[in-house]
Amino acid sequence: MNPCYFEHDADIGIIGRGETLEQSFEAAAIAVFAIMTELDSVQPNTEIAVEFEEADIELALVTWLN
């Protein structure tokens, strides 16, 4: 999964694409982490389940990324 970006007046825009909403959110998180570090140097060793409810999908993405 390659991070996707676009120009944005505030900072940098990220694009999360996937076949499901969950995959799209995961892709967006990967794009954010790729801004901060080399993804090849990160090795996952713990899985954490995150659940929250938000009716507005855009606000849900902001909550997820925060």
C-alpha cells in the first residue's frame, strides 16, 4: 500500500483508498505515519483494537487519525 497525498492549504492532504471503509482508514493512517518515519523501519509487534462511533465519516477519519 503506497501512501497518497495531495496539496492542501493547511498542511498536507492524505488519501485513504480501500475496498472497505476500514481499509480506507488504514490506508490513511499509513499515509500519516509515512510522513513521520520510514515505513520500512517500523515493525508491528502489538495489535490494538480501536472502536468508536461517529455518524459523520469525515469526522470519524479525523478522530481515527488523532
